[in-house]
Amino acid sequence: MSEISAEQVAHLANLARIALTDEEIGHLTTELAQIMHAVEKVSEVATPDVPPTSHPIPMQNVYRDDVVGASVLSVDEALAGAPERDGNRFVVSAILGEEQ
Amino acid sequence: MARAELMDFDKALELFEPVIGLEVHVELNTTTKMFSPAPNPANSAYHGAEPNTLVSPVCLGLPGSLPVVNGDAVRSSISLGLALGCSIAPSSRFARKNYFYPDLAKNYQISQYDEPIAFEGSVQVELVNGRVFDVPIERAHMEEDAGKLTHVGGSTGRIQGAEYSLVDYNRAGVPLVEIVTKPIFGAEADAPELAKAYVSTIRDIALSLGISEARMERGNLRCDANVSLRPRGAEQLGIRTETKNVNSFRSIERAVRYEIQRQAAILAKGGSITQETRHWHEDTGTTSPGRPKSDADDYRYFPEPDLLPVVPSAELIEELRAALPEPPAAHRRRLKAEWGFTDLEFQDVANSGLLVELEETVKAGATPAAARKWWTGEIARLANAAGQDAASLVIPEHVAELAQLVDAGTLTDRLARQVLEGVVAGEGSPQQIVDARGLAVVSDDGALIAAIDEALASQPDVLAKIRDGKVQAAGAVIGAVMKAMHGKADAARVRELVLERAQG
Amino acid sequence: MSDDLIRLSAADLGAKLAAGEVSSVEATRAHLDRIAAVDGAVHAFLHVAGEHALETAAAVDAKRAAGDKLGPLAGVPIAVKDVLVTKGMPSTSGSRILEGWIPPYDATPVTKVREAGLVPLGKTNMDEFAMGSSTEHSAYGPTHNPWDLERIPGGSGGGSAASVAAFEAPLALGSDTGGSIRQPAHVTGTVGVKPTYGAVSRYGSIALASSLDQIGPVTRTVLDAALLHDVIAGHDPLDSTSIPESWPSMAEAVRRADVSGLRIGVIKELDGEGFQAGVRQRFHESLDLLAKQGAEIVEVSAPHFEYSIAAYYLILPAEASSNLAKFDSVRFGLRVTPDGGGTVEQVMAATREAGFGPEVKRRIILGTYALSAGYYDAYYGSAQKVRTLVQRDFDAAFEQVDVLASPTAPTTAFKFGEKLADPLSMYLNDIATIPANLAGVPGISVPAGLAPEDGLPVGIQFLAPAREDARLYNVGGVLEQLLEAEWGGPLLASAPDLSTHELTATEEGAL
């Protein structure tokens, strides 16, 4: 299962939006294969009869009331960290893809 | 972009069977957002707020922020699920849908994946021809909306050719329920109309539950339409396209019709359909290809670790079930009886998707007849001319006010049409426009009598005819008086007074 | 005088403040002076908020003068791990991608600390986004272990542990996802506690792995940890996973500490191969001392612990790959535009390439892989099943014993660079600490002495059932008393005198 190719790592990097260099892809291909080989150990005991656990402390139905909270930010607070803004909005470069 | 070749609709139906599937997003009108205590712009109280004024650290995906579920949004979702005839999951949970897009603050959307809150339902939809269709519902799940992008530069304001884009996160985190149908077979030539009527029914349900403003022009209700064709007699489903950005009832019908005709033309020539997302263009009445489905659709869903399972008690579900309004079909039967409409009159309203508007207008004080007259008459005409849905032009309260002004004799029908135009143009309520423009009918008999006496004096021959009993001669005087009053007089009252003065 | 102030425990300093023997401004200034003197060598801090700290201290002094009722730690300085967002103070989580970002809000534990009158001194260094066991993965350079400046202070919270060990702060806040509070405590001779998952709010903690992260105290004494625990724990409606029930006082548990009749289970799987001899020696000596006080020591088995690291290195990268997606150059943080401009996709990818360090990229790619279509069941799904098995091991063990014990980590502090080239051997460092995070149970690391072979600190870890954090303070408090009686004082009293070290270095012109 842990056969991992450089193409696969390049694809993962694209999914994760990281412009990895070819050198990084090379290193990661080797490391990823080693790490995956080590962690595949989980499948030895993860049999169908074992239910998965996603929360360490089981709880359910945690809701808040539908009232406006104190954490609402002012426009300036909202935009304070923006690398670029135009008036009250954040600026991003042209989008290559399509509308979602 | 080359214009797609289209096959004649009837011909397409002869060769192929259309199969449609509809995904409707309903924005809930809770006070706050799905996972953040920031005000919800899908609630009318906050609609139209300045960009980035309805945001908390959660909406912006600021590092360290955490989501907390809005309990009322869960209740609304359960109610909607029940109204769709769905089973409510004894336990459901949220999942992260991972993809990068600048309107998605966290670059993942909190949604539901393998455990939606509602599943397996059915909705009755009535068509113009009286055919009643059971639309099967696959699931309804809770999720959050994304922010809004504005594309700047380029010629069209569209994404292609834009130089940069601006992001407003007010809408980010608005509570959504996504309702997904199963593939709908057997609609045949009614498929386009069924698509429209289905969304219209969802809107009626949402409005009757009071869980959404359900205004398509505001994006409270959004529809993606899946269309595929299969050759007559074939078992296997055809490859489908998903048309997005369909933002009015008329567009839904047109978009489905267009896709049927487009796909038929391709298939008839031996071509194949690309599985892709397509965008509807209201202006040209066409769809254009978006990106093909690909590896980029690897959303890497996993259970949202910041949120806990939603486990509604049986008591809660029963409480919400008991509070459900009557189902749309029963509701229609009752309204028809209450309003005393003929079959034809009622169909006319229902087919226009204006039942809720009429109901609200009657509730606001208009007679059913007056409400019907305005909505299916003048408002429908204006909507048609503007290429918009009637419901997006004017609110029921204003229509009721207008009808009442006519009933009270303050406005003539002609004046009322002028006032309506003002309301549509956003000048205010009917009464405000009447006041501002000085449009009210002159109901002061003194002013009318002065004008009548003057007209009678200047037309002694007419006066003589009236006195001789030739009552129809009064028309010339009435015309002169109406002209003198700039049309702001009640013609019936003028006639009464003319006859009275002529005898005097 | 100021040297005495910095060596006081937080409890003692709090008492002196309450008695009016010293002001918070004096105590704060003493610690700021200490930071100025030694942090050039230790590099525990990424940001020191000197002016602001003195203002806060003056405000606390004013309240005290006005007769306000104040808590036991009011006026006591505290260092804050940079993983916690702080209004008005930069918060970077040790990453270049957040350089200079000043959040518009405070993390809930920071709010609680401020409300209790503590005085935040600044932000402490850490492995980037808390990924690491050595602070060598900080984008701003490593923190040095005050016991030996050539060695790592542990990680990811090496900055918080070192600040406390170097007497730059009496208290610090840390975060523990797989041992990031306990392992640094182990290698710096300090106390670190990972509370029950959900005991302390995660709101405002820059998420690494949401289902594993927990905020907790980093201190020099068990009582100090308990006092800080009492301040930061409690339900927070802003964190859905926050436990709603109220908690007993941890400080009371220390004051009433008594191990007679306490059943302590030694985890067989964490007491053998791979553990340094001196680490095991100090571990067993500690157990012997507790046994003499009436504790019952039994051996227990946790057969699935050996799968913990594998499960952890699937769950953590998977959750982290999603949590770190928000760093995209749009709303905050770094933006890198490729030469000649680019689309927003290219800007995001270039920013993340430049802004993330190698370990962060490694884990994001790993997590992306583990979640991708076709692999989910084999990797993430299986890891969550292991999580169930580890929880069952804990449940079975806690039917036999009240607390579990193990060495906190396999070795004493290693030298810089020793494990950097081999991520897998670095990951093995967390073998004893990870199971608690997978199961959500609380853990404490208490100093157990110095390893005879290298003279470096060693910690002992105790684990308790979920919600039974008080048991850790009970057993930790007793052991600390017993050991300090043997040593004739705190372990840190035998740490090298950094100020002398600094002075020498300056005289030799090494700076």
C-alpha cells in the first residue's frame, strides 16, 4: 500500500496548495513511503468489529442559543490582518478557476 | 464561445428520456449564523449590511476560533426534514469538506457527509396540467454558506478576465440546508416545469415553516439542476451535467429545457456528454461549461473534530412534527375554498408560484379577489417586462396597502398602477408614494363642484342636453373635469356630481 | 532581592503579594530583568511585552491597594505559549506564515489568566504549529535547555518549559497534543500537566489536531500547576468540546495529598526496551518512595499502546492538514506573490511554500494523503479504531488501579540536530505521552531526578481516568515532597546558574 510516487506527492501538494520544489517532492516521496510503512501498523488491529472513536470524551447535542454574541468584530478588526484590502473588503488576485 | 447546437424539444423527447435531479440550498433565517454568533444576513433584519460587518473570528476562520452549533438552526433543519417527509437521523454529525477557495474562510466547509440529519422523503408537486408528482428526496443536510466574491476588472464582472477579486465574508457561515432529490424519472416533457414547480414547492414549505425568507433573488433559495438523457428503451442512466447559478423560477425551467435540447443534439450526433458543472447565464438563456469533475473533487471528508454528534430526542422530533403546518397540497385545497376562487383562477395563481404572496397579501388586509387581480395582473406584467420573478418586485404588505387605498377611494386603478411602479422602483410604501407625489384622488366635493360648475358654464349646449335627460352627454363634462383635476378624481363621483349640478 | 523573587514558587510569590511584602510591579520587573539577562542564551521568548506587563502589574497593585478581593495568583507573572492568541501581542505559533500577526481577540485561557490578575510577560517559543519534540522546528530558531544550552528543551512547548526552568517566569501556559507539555517538563526538570480533554477551553488555541489538543500548566512545583489549573479550567461555551461539569480544586488535592492505599499501575509496555537506563532508574526509585508511603504498586498491561504512535501520526497530520488550510494569505498572515504576479491559487501555493517549514509541509502532505479518496478507511479510519482500542486499554487498567505511571519520555534531552534528519526517530520520543491524548485522559510529568549517566533531568508521568485530574495532583504532590526531602530542595536548585554562564560568555567575548 505504501508505494508512493513523486507524481502522487505532487498531486497531494496541489490538493494542499503548497508549491513544493522538485527537490522537496523528491525528499517527501522517500519520507512519506517510510512513514506510511510505519503507520500502516494500525491496520493489524483495526478489525471491522472495532468502532472508530473521533472524540476522546463522548458528548452530544452541544448547542448555543440563537443570539448575537460579543465576539462580533468591527470592520477594522476584521480587516486588520489583511495582506491587502480595498475599503471594507479583502483583496485577492485573479481567480483561475470557476465559481464554486 | 461557440453557441451550442440545440435539438427541437419535442424531437429530443421522442429520442431520449430525461432524468433530472435537483439540489436546493435553503438559507435559514435564524438571528445568527450556523456556527458563529455573528448576525445572519439571510435574516431580513441584517440583509444588505456593509461588507465584513457581520463577522466574528469564526466567520473569518481566524486562527484559534472554534464553531458552536446554533440550536435553532438544528430545529429548523429538523422541521424542514419532517416537512419533506424525511426520517430524522437518531444521530447525525458534521464533517469537513476540504477544498481551497478564497470565499471559504477556513478552506474547508463544515457540512454533513455520511450522516445527514434527514433522509428518505418525498414531496408532492402539482403541475399546471393538474398532474401531481411525488418527488423522491434522498437527503437533507446542514452546512454553512461561503462568503461573496466580487470580480473587478475585465469587461463583464465575471470571473473570466477579472484582474482581482474582493471578498466579503458576511455570508460566510450562513446556515444552509441542502436538499437533494433522488433521480426523478418519468417527468418526460414536464421535466422543465416539474423542476420549477418543485423549487416553488420547497419555497412554499420553507415560508410556511417560517425558517427562511426564501427569496431567490437574494440567494436565500438556490438550485443546482442535474440533467441526463438516456435513449428510449435504455436501462443505464446517461452522463449528467450539473447546472449552477440558476437564480429564478423561470430560469430553472429554461435551464433544464436548454440542457435537454443541448444534450440531445450532442447524443443524436453520436457524441458524448462531459460530466461537468455548467453555469446558467440569465442574459443569454444558455449554459456554459465550468470545470470538469476530476481529482480536484477529492474533498477529503472527515468527521468535524470541533463539533459533536446531533442526537435529537424523540420528544423533540414529535414536538416539531406536531407544529408542522399543513402539507402544501392540503393547504392549497383549504385556500381555494376560503378564497372562493374558481379552478381556473386558483390554477392561475398556483402556476405563477404566487400562492404564498397571495396568502400574505390577504393576511395583510386585502380581499382575495383584489390580491389575485394585482399579483396576476399588473405585478406579473411588470415582472415579465423586467425578466424577474413577481415575488422579487414587491412585498405582500405593500400590495395589500395598495388594494386598500383603492377600496377606500383614495386611488383610482390608474393612479394605483402609477403608485405600484413607484413601489417597484423602491420609492417606498404606497402611502408614502401617494403622499410624496400628491397622487391621491381629489375627494373634496368643493373642489370638484367648482371644476364642474366651470365646465358646465363653458359648455351650455351640453348642460341643456343633460337637462333634457340625455345623460350620456355628461361624458364630455366628466372628461373636462378629470382633465382639470389631472386625473386625480374618482370618475364615478364626478359623474354623480355633474348630474346633481346640472339639475340644480 | 530580585534574584530571590524569581526563585520563589508562584504560590509563595502570590502569598508575598497578598501580604503586601512585594508589589506586582517589583515581581514583574524582576522577571523582565531576568529575561533580559538570560534569554539571549535560552531564547525561550518570541515576544516580550515589557511595558504592557508593567502596566498590568500596576493595575493589579492598584486593585489590591483599593481592597479588591484577589485570587491566589493575582500579580504573579506568567509566560504564554505562542500557540494561544493574544489581543495586542503577536501570535505566530512559531511559524513564519503568521509573522507579525496581532489577533483581535484573546484565547479563553488567556482571558481567564488575565481575569485572575496574572501578568502576561510575553509569548514563548515552540515548534512550528506545535509539530515537534525539540523546538528545532520553530521558524524563529530553537530554544536552549537551561540545564545544557547545547541540548533541546523538549517540544513543542520548549519555550514555556525553558522559561520556567530558567526562572524567567514562575508559570507558563502550554499546549499538549502528544506530549508537548509533559515531554519538555521531563527534559527541563519542571512540572507539566495535560488536563483531561475538554477541561480547559481550546478557544483561541491555534489548532494542531483538534481532537488531541489540550491547554495546560507549565510550572516548577506541583502546587503551582494546581493553582494555575484551577484558574484556566472550566466550561467555555465557545468550545463545543469543553466539559460542562464543574471541577474540584486541584490546589486542595495537592494540599491534602496522601497516597496511602493508592493503587499505582506500572505500564509494562512503557518500562523496558528503548528507555534510557537512568530514566528507568529514577522512575523506579520514585515508585519505591511512593510505596514506602503506603501506595500499592502493580504492573498492568496496555497491549495496544504500541499502536499509539502509528495512530497518532495518522490522526494528527489528517486533522492538521485541514486546520492549517486557513493559512492562505487572504485574511491574515504572510502573502507571497510569485514573480510576475499570479492567480490566487498560485499566490496561496507560493505563500504556503514559503511560510511553512519542512516538518509542517511533511505532515500536511502526510495528512492529505491519509484522508484522500480510497485511503481513508485504511489510514484515518483504522487510526480511529486504534483510538478505541487504546481507550479500552485505559478502561481495563483503571479498573485495577487508581493511576498509571511511566517514564515521561524514553531519554533525557538530546543534542541539537541529533534527530532532525530522521523524523521517525523523533516521533518515537512521544511513545509514553501519546496514549493519553488519544484517550483524552489527563497526565502529569513531575521531576524524578537527574539521570546518573548524563546528569540531565528525568521526569515521571502519572495518568488518571478522564475527569480525575485531581488524582494526578495528589500523587504528584506527595512524590515532590518525598523527592525534595531526599534532595534537600528543588531539583532546579542544582541547575547551572545561567547568569554566571552569560557573564562568562560575555567576558570571553563569545557574544
